[in-house]
Amino acid sequence: MRQFRELLVTAFALFSLFFGAGNLILPPLLGFKAGPDWWLVALGFAISGVLIAILGIRAHARLQGTIFDFGSKVSPLFSLVYCYLVYAIAIGLPSPRTASVTHEMAIAPFFEVGPLTTSFIYFGLVLIFALNRNKILDIIGKLMTPAILLILLCIMGVIIFTSPFEFGEPLIMYPFSYSILEGYQTFDAIGAVVVGGVIIVSINLKNNKTYEEKRKLIANAGWLAGLTLLLVYAGLMLSAALMQSDFETDISRTALLQGMSYLALGPTGRGIFSVLVALACFTTAVGIVTGTADFVKSRFSNSQRAYVLTAAIGSLLGVLMGQLEVGYIIDVALPALMFIYPITIVLIILNVLPERWASAGVFKSVVWVTILFSVPDFLQSLDLGTYLKAVNALIPLSGVQLGWVIPATLTFLVLNARKFYFK
């Protein structure tokens, strides 16, 4: 009984880590556009938005270290640059997005307030909480996840069991690859690398278990959390796919989620849901700003001045970016994610694999090949792919902006085959 309780507590902690309010706006529009192919986008989204994130936690459990350890086999310099890039992206994109989601879901529908005003007040409060750490946010965060999950189950249940099981035409040409790239926007693989160590440390402090027992607990809890995430995401996709006839095809992500909550629960239910999402967004933003400030502080001899300055800069970036529309922030984030996400995925997978398959040489080669073949996809996301048409034509999957996958896989297989052949 005690072991089962530990499993549930750990699984819930992992679920809460990845179940961000910002993520909620992604699955519905995917399902809405996919129509009858909703199950295919659910599968693609599960790979980049769920599976890789859970593997990131398992990698942390194996390393028993920090974000620096993920890239240390490549080189200390690479690891340091990677860390700075990850934190810069986190504080510049997903953090401001929480303010934008809050405005579009919880402020604009009910109050005549501009996005700049919302963003300014929102990140003013974020800065106050980041400079004055308070456990009240931890308590709110723990309450928000089950509350949002309960309302989501109500929304999905009402829609799925009361709507005709009919779908419109699919609006996505390549649903599987499209949903994999959309899964990048969850930032969950990055989240696993950045804060996954916190979960591991928490387990180490609370349990007197052996290393293998801890790994087993994290592995089982990870798969349970991942399965729950997949069911929620798939439920949102199916619900939205059944509602194609109820909304315009060019509806935004936040408007679709708002509309679904209104049709399922009425105006009161929509209002409660919007407030919960806003609070969950706020706790996420404080966590990102605080975590980034802690990282910079650790790089400058635990300087409190570095912490305050980083928190202030992060909040200012939040004000500037957070006033933009959610869809625009997602579009702006794509180029950065097309570069950093493949590297993150490869680092996670290599750190999960046994040592005999992931030596330092394999690490270096696979990571650098991944970086090299991510450049054309990165340029494509900036609409500069026309300058590399001849190159892109030679790279498999480059047409769906996954050109790094096969070269990285082949590099890994060839190096390991060669190593075992000459052994």
C-alpha cells in the first residue's frame, strides 16, 4: 500500500510538471484541424510532447545530476552554451506566452483591458513573487492541477458523449509530422531537462531507497504520468475534432478552448475554467523566472545582484513579449525550437541509453550531426529555405522539417556497429 501511494504521489508530481496551462491550448486546435485523423496527431504529439519529456525524467534519474550533465560528454563548453540557450529561450518565449494566454482566456473576454496593461501588471506581480519567494504559489500550483483536470474531464465528457460522432474534412496535409512539430511548442522536453532534477532531489530527500529502487519508482511513475497526459491530450483532440462544424476554420487556439468550455459548461463554467488557467499560468511564469535567475546566480558566485537583475530582465521581456497574441508568440518560437529541440531530444535519448551504446565519441558525433542537419530546418522556419533547396532535396524528411532524424540515427547506428564489429 505504501509503495502504491509513493507511486501515485510521484506520478502526480511528474504529471503536474508537464501539465502546464499553456499546453492546454495546443491539443484542441490540432484535433480540430485533423478531423478524422485526430488519432494520428495524438500519436505524433505524444512522441514529442509526452514520450521525450518522460524519457528526460528517466535520464535525470540515471544521471542523478543537473542540466549540465546532459551535455557534458560532448564538452563542458558545449554544455554551458546549451544551458544558456535553454534558459534564454525559456525566459523569452514560454514565460511571456503565459501572460498572453491569461489575457486571451481570462481578461479580454470579461474586461475591456489592453494586452499591454495585462502584461505589465502580470509580470509586475511575477517579479514581486520571484524576489519574495512564498510557499503560497506551491500550494496554489498543487491545487490548480487537479481542479483544471476535473473541469477538462467534464468538458471532454460532455462533448464526446453528447455530440454526433461525425467529423469534417481534415485541414492538415501531413498530420503526423505536423503534430510532432506542434509538440515542440509544449517545451516539455526542455522542462524535463531544466527542472527534472528537482523531482529527483525531492525523491532522494523523502526516501531511503537504493539507486535501483529509485530508478524503478521513477520509471513506473513516469509511464503512469505519461499515459495520463496522453489520455488528456487525446481526449481534447477528439473533443475538438467533433466540433469542427461549431467554429470557423481559422479560429485561434485560445478562442477554441474558450468556445469548447462555454458550449460544454456554460458561462459560469467557462469563467471558473479561465480563472484556473490564469492562476496556473502565473505559477508557471514565476517558476520559469525564478529558475532562470537561480541558474544565473549560480554562475556568478551566488550573487544576489545577479539574481535580482536576471529576474528583472526576465520580467521586462515578459512585458514586451506577453502583450503579443498567443499565435504570434508560437510562430516566433518555432525557429528557436527547430534548432534547440532536436539537440534536446538527442541528449535525452543518449542519456537514457546504456553506456556501451552511448560513449563520449557517440555523444559528440550524434549531437554535432544533429546540429548540422537542424540548420536547414531552422532556415526553413525563417522562410529562408529557398536558398537551400538543392540541399533540402537530398535530406530525407527535410520536407516536413525533420531532416535531422535520419542522419542522427544513421550516425548512431554506424558508430555502434563499427565499434562492436572491431571489438
